Amino acid sequence: MTSLDTKVVVVGGGVTGVAVLRDLALRGIDAVLVERSDLGTGTSGRWHGLLHSGGRYAVRDEESARECIEENLVLRRIAPHTIEDLGGLFVLLPQDDPAYAEQFVVGCKAAGIPVEELTPGEARKREPLLAERIEAAYAVPDGGIDSWALIRSMVADASSRGARVLTRHPVVGFERDGDRLAAVHVRDLAGGEDVVIGCEWVVNAAGAWAGQVGALAGVPIEMIPGKGVMVVMASRYVRGVVNACRKPADGDIVVPQHEVAILGTTSVQVEDPDDVTVDPAEVDRMIDMCAQMVPSLARGRVLRAFAGSRPLYKPPQQAGEDTQDTRAVSRTFTVLDHAERDGLANLFSIVGGKLTTCRQMAEKLVDRLGERIGVTVPCTTAEVPLPGADHGVHTLAGPLATVEREGAYGTLICECELVTAGQVRQAVADGVVELEDLRRRLRLGYGPCQAAFCAWRAAAAVCERQLDPQVRAAASPAAQGGSHDADPLAGLARFVQERWRGQLTTVWGDQARQALLNHAIYRGIFDLAADQPDEAAAWRTGGLGRQGDGQAEDSRSEGLEREASERDDPAAEVGRGLIGDPDRTSAGTEPG
């Protein structure tokens, strides 16, 4: 067991927790952030990437709408490199209620959201693939934002000011001394040991998991995990964000994000925020509904589907009220001072809100905390640019421009996302050894082939680094999410399993053919067993996402066990056709 001390422990490595960490660092308050997995693996990494104008809340939730437009402008100023300036349209279809459109315009103006009414012709000039029959359209300043780029920038800024970040360190308990929390107990999943963090204050910024953290501390927080399913298309289809101008419902938004379009979204209350399952019927509904606005989506190639849980909060005064319709729950945020609420003197929680409002959420919480600590330094997070802001606004052509500038065509690891060998080597040198972490950092495996070729190339880079004697001699037991002795093949299997899980409900047409090829490569050529759950699936089933690391397998015996089940597997047969069956080579047969 190891120990360390700090002023404030922040629990939760999503965008809100990281924003709190940065705010604390800018005010000179020593802090440590702990996160059970990698940064941005919860709700912050499972959403459609919309930089809200506030338009989606203009009719029913003016407070949230106002917060969104205020922070939209702030983020464009301090983090332009994470934002694509897309613009957005709210489209009124013939079957939609014209009265809602009138309320929408009134609501936007009341919340301070710039709104411009367009004729159908003007709207189709902006978005050529819009449906032929639309009644009206309204332009708002929506955008796209890369949450992982935002998180990395905030962590870099906070770390440069002395803050510390411990990933894959889930909270397992608290030490309580009277009416105060004296320490936070975490488990180092990479190093395999317990860590005790002595502290004076604790901030619960665990999002949809805030209730679970509260329970460990002995305080009740009723969260309403609102699961939303999203569908990823293989092309952008639209130039800007396209919303349906009606009461929020399933399949009412299309967000172009990097090289794809993300369709969203459902909203269903679930018991467990780790429930990221997707029903095929939900995928069909997303496509059918969004195709009413952009008809070509109905004929498009679907890459995958995924789900995330919104961190919705149910105040005590609403106890007993029906919250099955999670869209009726406000998207504004609340700072909970547990001294006033529960008699726990040094715990604050931040619940609700949205990624767009993360900076403002952090400011309000740290203002309250600062009053109690006696820190009078004002918040400057709205004025101080994040590292990388000098690069300007992100553009779709940016990655290609970088490859051309550096002449890196011959060193591409991922052709779909233009990830170079140099980028992968640098990330591995920085301590990243989990391919899942490389995916979040570099967008590895996001393209149409869903990691058919890039994953094994990246795994080779990880393995090459680990085998370097100088690196092994100098390395600490753990760095940024994994031990340096992690099995690259196990990491590769986890990565491929995560990609496959997202495709389970979208395997038809071109993507079915792609899935067969991927299966042939990884089950046929590499002989990977499907026994390595990715981290999201492992948390859902109570695991830690690291099962099987470093364990040798008897490939001969397991190959024989799989033989019967794979005899009728067309993908496995393709693999054997490409390379032969490694378990059947003998003196009487000729390989190849």
C-alpha cells in the first residue's frame, strides 16, 4: 500500500472532473484527480460531439439554453482547436407542428441564442442533401467539439500547474473522521496495489456514477441515468448540424464529426449507467427518423452504434415523481454542498449539466469550495486559453494537411484516420500501452474498416517499445493506464472486441462484408480468442477490464476446442483459406 497527500481529491475523469481540476490548479489549490478507467471513457466519450448553441432547450428549458450559448462562446475563445465551426439548422418538416417553430424562435431570443429564419431554398443551398419538402429552417451557432481533445488540453494545463492525475484508480472507499472525510482509498489497477490519498476536501464529479460515489461516502444522491443510443454513418452527409424543429425525440439530430455523421438519440432511463447495450430496433429507428430530414441516410453505410448515460439529477423535492420520460428532466447543473445537505463537512458534488457547460460547472463549484477553504483567487478559466488554442479552429482537412506538410504518407498506421507511425510511437513513448487509449488519443480504428489493418500495426509498435531493454530498465511499473508488462496480444484482443461490440447491431451490407474480413484477419490469421472483454463491457459485468493480462495460453488445446464451433464459421474458413490452418500442419500436409 502506498499513500500520498493533497488538498482536494477530485473523483471522476470525465470532462467535468477535469474542468474542476484545471480550475483548482489555476487558483493555486493542490489537487489529485482519480478515475477508474482512462480519461473520458464515460459519458464524455459516449455522445454525438455537439457543441450546443442551446437551441435544443430553447422551448422547454431556458436556463439550460442560456448556459449553453454562454459557454459555447467561451469554448470557442479558449479551446478553438477542439472545435469545428459547423453551424446548425433546425428543420421544420411538413408533419411537424408550426406552433413549435414559433415557440422555438421566441425561446432562442429569450435565451440570447442568435437565430436566423431561412427559406427552404436557402436551407437546401446550405445543406444540399436535405429533404425536398421542408417548411422552414432556422440557423443557430451549433458546432462540433472533440471531447477527448478538450480533456487532454485541460489536463495538460492543470498538470503544468502541479495537479496530478491517476487513471485506472477506482475509488473503493473513504476514511471518515467525525463529520469529515480524511482520506480516499483507491485501487491501482495497473500496479496492483491499494493507494490511500489523504485530503482536506473531496469533489464528487463522477457524472452518471455520482450516486455510487456518494453511497461510498455515506450520502444519498439520486441520479437518473438516461441512456442514449447513437448511430455512426460512414460519411458526413451534412455540412453542419441538422436538428428536427420539434419537441426533442428519437432520431432528431445529425452531427458531422470528423469523417463520419452521428445520428441521435434515444433517451431511456436505466438502472446502471454502465449499461451501454444497443437494441437493433433502436438503430433502425435512428436511421428511419433522421432520414426524414436527410433521405440519403436510409441508403448509407452504417459503421457502428453505441450508447452513453446522461448524468441527470433528481433533487430530493422531486422524490416520488415519475421520471421515466428522461427528456423532461432539466439539463441544468447543481452544486451539492453535503455539509448543508447531509452533515458531511468537506464533500461537494457536481451533478447534471452537459459537456458544453463543463467549464461553467467547474467555476460554480470551485467558487463555493474556495469560500469554505478561504481562497479568494478569482476564476480565470474563461480567459486563459488552453494549450493548443494557438492552432486555431479545427478543420476537416487538418489531419491531411499535417500528413502532407510532414510528408508522412509512407508511415501511416491508420489510413482511414491518417494516423502516422510517428504519432503512435510518440504516444507509446509517453507511456500509453493500451490500444483503447490510443484510439481515444489518435482516433485509431475509427474509420470504415474498423481497425482491420491499423490495430495490429499499432500493437506491434507497443510491443516494440516494451521489448526495448533501455525502456524496460527505466520504466515505472505503470504509466497512463497500463503496466509496461501488459500483454500486447491481450490488448489487441480487447481493442478488436470493443470495435466488434459496436458493430453487432449494424452488420448488413458493406459493413457485413467488412466484418467478415476483420474476423478472418483477427480470428483466422492472428488466431485471437474472443475472451478479452473491453473495459466498458468488463465494468458492466463487474470486472476491471484487465482480465487475462500476461496469461499464456495453450493454443493447440484451445484450437482443438474451437474447431467444432468454428467448423461452420464462414469468417474462420476465410482465414484458413488465406493462411491455412496452423493447427493442422504436419509432415503429410504442405502449408499454403
